Amino acid sequence: MRVDNNQLRGFLIDSKFLPGKKIDEVFKSAAREKTDPVSLILEKRLIKEEDLYKILAYMKGVPFVNLETIIIPKEVLGLIPEPIAREHSIVAFRKNGDNLLVALLDPDDFQTLEFIRKKTGLNIITRFATPGGIKNALKQYHKSLEAEFEEIIKESHPAKELKIIGEEKSGAQKTDLENAAEDIPIIKIVDTLLLHAIVEGASDIHIEPEEKDVIVRYRVDGVLRDAMILPKQVQQGIAARIKVLANLKLDEHRLPQDGRFKIEKDDYKIAFRVSTLPIFDGEKVVMRLLNENLKGLNLENLGFWGKSIEAVKKAIGKPSGMILVTGPTGSGKTTTLYSLLEILNTPEVNINTVEDPIEYRMPRVNQTQVSPKIGLTFASGLRALLRQDPDIIMVGEIRDEDTAEMAIHAALTGHLVLSTLHTNSASATLPRLLDMKVEPFLVATTVNVIIAQRLVRKLCPDCRRPYKLGKVETKSIGEKFKIERIIKIINREKISNVKKLEEMDFYHSSGCERCRKEGYKGRVGIYEVLEIGDNLRSCINKGATADQIEQLAVEEGMITIAEDGFIKAIKGITSLEEIMRAVKE
């Protein structure tokens, strides 16, 4: 879509969504980077997508429509073929008599509009929509999972259950497995499961054989939910099909296997990391979905703010030292590391990583996959890449003394080292390194900052509503959080001017069409960022405990994970229930 930049600048100034100085910075930056201001504004999330596209709609003289919550009748949606809709980002959403209302991103695409007019024989009335709205509408081309499986089962009979008993592995049985993997209904079932997982934004697919059926579950926003129950007879066919895709051994049912495959389309590139595990009722298959087109998020979008974001920016600006990210499995450590690498990834530096596994491919980054079977461990890989003239090193995880020693050595010799550990808090990381036989003075000298984190679900912005705590809830919350300190923080940061817990607004969501009645949509991190200053270095050198380190860090202004979460609940980003769940340990 062609946009007059001078006209857009004027409308942005009039809208007062951004101060004039910030708008000038955006347009100067767009000119330097040879990109359009609209893309830059969206990338940096300076203005809500809907607000920006309302301005663009006004400029184009086309009414705006919000497609995020609209359920489009199938007969209307189908008036524009899906390939045309996807290629040209245009969707039919309402039909009034001889008039067809279509939402689009480019009102100047007259050729496509004329094609649709001739194909449908209707008068075309255009409406301007956001990319997010068009994406939501395009999802509706796909039938529900239940409906698709009903059609598959009606069209043909699923493969018969294969008789594989004990340790027998005859050639005939292997042929049966290969045939099952190529059976059309099985291929359709697997393809449908994968496609719906991508559309739903799932991070994992669980295929779990039970005694009488097979349960399929998707993990969305960190929560597992049932997607489908399949007949038992398709179990081995599905497992065989996925093994073929992931290049695993078809006739191995007694041992776990790991593999990988990829699906590429015009609008996405998804890698599937496959794990099979023998259980009592068959083989369980779990697939992790990794979006290879996903760019690293900026620090603000990850959930950093205030003093925390300043400490992280200061740490990544240093030429050497260590940045450590800690937290339990599934807390988003890898996303944080990749986002930091995205910021650091410039032509002037050589970045090397040692990972297990490599989750996302990054251009201009030299990524090495560890393989303990052949002796390539984190420690040996790190030792080798130190001879590759690196400026920045990322070690997937510090698990043992050898890796810790090599990482500390790399940080001491002028490299910036990023890595993760499994600890529950930032302060517990330092004693953990001491347990790995790292000398206190080396820890104090090399570690720049430690980020501890958890992930919480974000409230749906369309259906969230404010509420105040009752007397019982106020007492319970007051016992779990240091409310007086939190009040000082939110007053100091000008988040709110409340004086007591009873005055605070919290938020909950009842669920709507946009969030699929869940009340939540997406996830965000809650953090504590421990910056190692002179006082903390002295404390570490004296062999301080985790509690002593945390006490001093809090006195120096560190916001704990619980406090960060509580403040995000006050801001309406998440719910108090989510924070309680995330920090209960």
C-alpha cells in the first residue's frame, strides 16, 4: 500500500498518540534504514496496530473494520477462494443483498477487486482492516478439528490396527508400518493435527495412546488442553507417519527416539522437534513447534521495564563478562537469550553458540549442536569455539564444573558470554556457581547481570475488567506480598498513587471470541534482574549466602519476581491468579 509519508506524519502529530519529537525520530530512522515508517512503528510497537490502521484508513478515505472478533459465515467467507484471500490479504466478511463487504490491506489493489466483482457478480464495498484482523479472518477458512476428522473418517476407513507384539520385527511387519505411514487417511489426520496446531499457536502437540483411544492435546500459552480424541486403530499409523517425517526408525518401539522435520509455507516456517516414548498403551509422541520466522522480541515486549531494562541494556553494552538467565524449564529462558542475541547480532561481531538443541536458526550466528555420544559436550564445544575468534558466545546451559570453568575463562579473556542455569532466583545463581567449584572472586569479577524469570499468561485486552479485592482476599494477599514496598515502587515509578491494598485495581477476564473464551491471550515474562555492582562483588567475595545477596540487592533497588508480577497485575497485563501460580514456589 502506498502512503504519503508527509501526510502520515501530519496525521500522527494530530492524533497525539506519540509526541512530535518521537514521530520525527521514527521518520528519520525509517529514512536511514530505507524502510517505511508504518513497518517501523509496528515493529517497535509505538502505537497500537488498530489505532495506526484507523489513521491509515482515514487517510485513504476507506472506513475501518475490526475483524478481530467477527465470526464470518462460511458461505460468505467462501465467496473469495482461500488462495486469493491469502495472496492478496483480502477477506469477504458480510453480504447485504447484492453488496459484498470485503476487508483488505491495500485499497489500491483494483485488479483483485475487479476479479472478485466478476467472480461473485456482486457490488464490492471495501473496508480497511489490520494485518492482525485479516490473519484472524483467514484462520476461519479452516474447519474445526472435529469437523475435519469427521470428513476424513467418512471418506475412507482408517488403517487397521497393526499387530506388533513384544520384540518380533519381521519384514512383513515393517512393510505394514511403512504402508500405514503412507495410508491416505493417516496422512490426512497427521497433516490436519499439525495445521491446526500452527493455526492455534500451539507450542507443543501431545499424542497420547490410552487403552481404548488416542488423546491429542495442544499446549497453548503454557496450558495443555484437549484437542481431539481419535479411535485406537489409528494410533500406530499416526506414530509411523510422524516417524517417517522425522526420519526415525519405524520398527523401534522399545526405546525413546528423537528427530526433527520442517513445514514451510509462504507465511510460516515451522520446525517440529519430535520425541517418542514407549508407554504402557503404545508410543507417546510429543512435538515441540518452533517458528523459524519468529524474530527476537525487544526487551519491552518481553516484559522488562524501569530499572530492570536499564540494567540489561547496560550489561549487553559491555564487551566482556557474563549475562546469566535462570528459571525452571518452560520459563522462557531460551527466548530471552535469543532476543538478546538478536540485539547483539551486527556485522561487526562474531557470535558463536553451543546449544542442546538448536531451537531457532539465526542468520550470521555460528550455531553448534552438542552431541555427547561423539564427545561434543558443552565444555568441549566451548573450548573449540574459543579458537574461532568469537566476540560473543552463547552457551545453552551451564550444567557442570567443566562448562562453568570454560564459560568463566571465556568471560575473563574478553568475551561476552550468555548462558542459562536452573535456579529459582537470581540470588541463588551465585551459590550455584560456587557449588561448581568456581572461586568467589571469579564469580564477582565476571558476572555482569543475572536475570531470573517466569512466564505468565496475558489477560485478553478485549474482555478484561477491573475489580477490587474483598476483605478476605486483601488479608490473604497482604500476607503473601510485601505490600508496603510495592506501594513505594508503584508511587516512585508513577504507576499509581494508591496508599493501601484496598485501593488497588486488579483485572480479570470473562472470555470472549477473540481469546476463544479463555480470558487469556499470549504470555509475558516476569523478572528479577540482579546487577552486580561494587557492594555485591564485595559481598560475594566474602562467601555470602543467597539470602544475604538478595537482601543487599533489594536494598539497592532490585525488584523481585513476585513484585514485578504484582505490578504487572496492577497494570492489567496479567491476573493476580497467574502471579500466584507462577511464584508459589
